[in-house]
Amino acid sequence: MVERMTDENADLWTLGDGKSRATRTVEILWTLSRFGFGELIERRWWRRWLPGQPPEGARVDSREAAVRLRRFFEALGPSFVKIGQLLAMHAGVLPQEYRDELSRLLDSTLPLPFSIVERVLAEELGEDWEQHFQQIDPEPLASASIGQVHKGILKNGEKVAIKVQRPGAQAVFDRDFNVLRDVVRYTRLHRLLRMTRTQLEAILDEIINFTRSEFDYCHEAEAARRLRSLQIETMYAPRVYDELCTRRVLVTEFIEGTTLNEVLNHLDDPQWLAEHRVDRDRLARQIMRNQLMQALRCGFFQADPHPANLILMDDGRLGYVDFGIVGELDEQTRRDIVNMALFEMLDDYEALWPIILRYGQPTEKTDLRAFKADFKALSMRYKQEGAKAFAARSLGIYIEEQLRLYHKHHLRVATGWATYLRGVIVYGNTAALLSETMNFMRDNLLIFWQLKAEQMASDLTLERLWTEGFIRQGYDMQRSLRALAAILRRAEEGELSVLEDESPRTEWVRNMRLRTGVWTALTVLAVWATITLRHEVVVGWITWPMVGILGIVFCLWRLAFHLRRL
């Protein structure tokens, strides 16, 4: 039932809980001590008045402490629940037992009374807002700490999802963010989570920035439009009704289907899965493929991989909802991620190190030699386990261990990079629940090679072909000939006994063979470029095949010339 608004709770819904920053600070410190964390408070004159002090020298059980930390977040309300949920996504930084407990946090926020929803709609869309809608269901589909969603029907009969922001939510969150910063600064909470204070402050800043961006639904509307524009066959993002979107109201197309949450809750019910046409293996691969294509081909991806945000549609596509948290990767980062995956498969660690250190920047505390040794040992350990090491679940654990190495050796991880890896972990773990046979590298290797081929093809501009295909090859050939002439000259002077029997004729033959090899390579390059760029136009009526055929003819003529001389 939707709660009816009374005079007593009207201000709560519209203005927040009314507590000052000082009052909230005392409440948080009192709650921290009440759940047995009083020893973390550094100011003794605060601590002596607080309850729940453990005996001196008492040992702390990490599993039991994780449960108490979850209850601490729950007791402090929606803003702390939201922060705890986002904190749980920081794989490789938090100890596993704390992540497990914080991921169980449930947002128990009461739904907004419908009268408040109507008030927000009137403030954002105008007093005549009802002319846009034929019907709005008073019962919310979902209710969270920042807003809630209602199902509605427009005047033209189209079904929509209407997301309305809680009027008092931003004031409460802003106050709690400031108080939480003080709590981190004046307590030893970082020790409980086994990290430095600086590391915890950096994580907290990232979480706060993510959450604050969710308060502007215009950003979420833009993110939905961008995801909808991606050309990925197996995914679907809803249409955004721009004329009905403001900073506190978001109206999108309503996606019909079965949420991934429902699928996960019925994995032990084959009849239900058959009735809803759920192919578990196919769905698991689809989830991972969509995530890779969003991030690595398009550079823009949904970064809130909660199962409730994915909907299996009747046509087999995966529908995405809730775009408050998204990630973005620039072109160089996407190239590096693809190269990193391929280099690691090929055991090419020398090529791998520059990429790793580009996104995990060393600090003054970093021992690079120890980090490289630990990283290589981790990689080899997983490869020795064979195919099972790259099953979806094991892959998530592997990436978590990689992030833990960054943390252990005090490397500063780039935000976009970490956001992408956390998404892979969560989606990988979800896929592992669906399919026991999925192997990440085996099932997605083709995607990585396809992305690599697309990246190489995008580099084939006329300027690049001319620079690398002709000028650089000619320069390399010239350097090779000079080096060869110097070697032969030294051999004739007796400095290289291995060549002292060779004559000027031998030097000439070597030069001809070298030139023959160069022109053979250029001929192959010209043929490949002509086929690859057969649909491209250089300028006006001149096409790439025309230029390519001329290049092939010229290369063949030079090749034949040198072959005849041999």
C-alpha cells in the first residue's frame, strides 16, 4: 500500500529528516560505537562517553565485524545504504568478507506518497502535467533512496516508465557526504577495511561523485540516448521522451519482459525457465558480449550491473534500465584493454607492462620489481589451471586478485579503468550463476580479435599508409643496405672472419635479395589495402581500388626488375 501523507511526515518527504550536521555527526558516532566500533574513534574525549566499548586487546573476528558494519550502514538510513552498496562494488580493495556483507544491503526506503509524486510532476512539467498522461499507476514499480519509478500510459497509448526524484533526498545526501568525510578523517575506519586513510578517502570521493551525478536526471537521459544509439544487436535501451524530462523527472519507454533478478530466483525451476524461454547458457554469453561491446567497441557502458537493471525481452534481446551510473573509455584505453587481453594470452609481458603501469600509476611506496613478480606469478598460476581458470566465476576472482595487487603495491588505479573492471567482475559473476560451461576467453576470444582488426582497419588512412607503407619501408631498406655495406666492408678488411671469403659479387647478390624481399612485402601490402578499402573513395571519382591497382602494378614491375637481375 502507498503510505498516506499526514501533517507529521509532510516535511520528511519534501525537506529531508531535518537533522543538522552536528546532530547527524553525533548520531553516526553513537551508532558506530553501538555496533562495537568505538575503538576506531581516535579522539579519546569523544570515545569515553560512547557505549559498546570492547575490552582492551580483544581480537576482532573479520566475518563478525563485517556483519556489524552492514548493520551499521542499515541503521543510518538510505544515504549510507547507497554508499555501502557502491562500496561493495570495489573489488580488490575491500576484503572479500566485507564485500559479501555490504552487497546484501537492502534499500528499505518507504515509497513516496503519490500526492508528493504529483507535486513534483507539477513543479517540473507545469500545472497542466496531466494532459501528457492518460494514466499513472499510484503504486510504484520500484522505490529507492533517490527516487522511485511508476508505470504510466501517455495520451497516445504508449507505455512509459516515470522516474521521480525524492524532493528532500539531495539535502540529506549532501549533509551525510560531508559528515562521512569527517568520520573517515577522525576515525580509524580505514584500518577496519584494511587500507590506508588516503585510499579510503579516494574511494569515498569516487562514490560521492557517482551518487551526485544521479541527482540530475538530464545526465541519465543523455546516457540512455547514447546507449540507445549503440549498434549492438543483442541489447536494447529505451526511448527517452525529451519533452517530459527535467532535472527531477525522467520519462522513458516501458520495457516489457522478465528481469534478470526473476531469472536468478528461478534457476532451480526448469519448468519456469522453459515457460519464459530462458536459455541459461545463451543468456550468460549475451550478458558478457554486450558488456564487452559497449565498453570496448563503443567506449560507453552501463556501470551499475545490478540484475534488476537487465530485462530479458520476448525477442531475445537484453533491455537496459537505470542509467544513473555509466562509464566511459577513450579510444586509447579501449585499445589498451584489447591489447592487454591479447598480450596476456600470448605471455608477452614486456608489451604488457607499459599498459598496466599506464592505468595503475606507481606512487612513492610502490616497488615495481615486486609488483611485476607478483603479477606474473598470478597470471602463470591461473594459466596452469587450464580452461577452468577462465570460467566466468574464476575470471571475476582473477580480476579481483589483479586489483588487489594494485592496492597491495600502492598503485593509483585510473577511475575509468577500475569502473570497467568492476563491471566485468559483477557481470562475470552473474554469468557464472547462469552457466556452468561458460569460458570467458574461449567464448569471447573472437570478439577481442574482431575488435583488434577493427582498430587496425581504422588506422588505414592514406597518410598512414604512405608514411608507414612506403616512406618508412624505404627508410628501413636504406638503413639495412647501409648496415649490410658496412658489415661487408669490415669483412673485406679482415675484421669479420666469417665473411672474409665473400666477394663484391656476394654483396651485390645480398643487396638484390634484400630489395626483392622489400618489393615482395610492398606488393602484398598493396593487394591487402586494395581489398580492405575497396569501398572507400580517396577524392572525387578516384577510389582506393584505382590507387591500389596502380600500386600493385608498380610493385610488380620493380619486383620483376630485381628478379631478372638476380
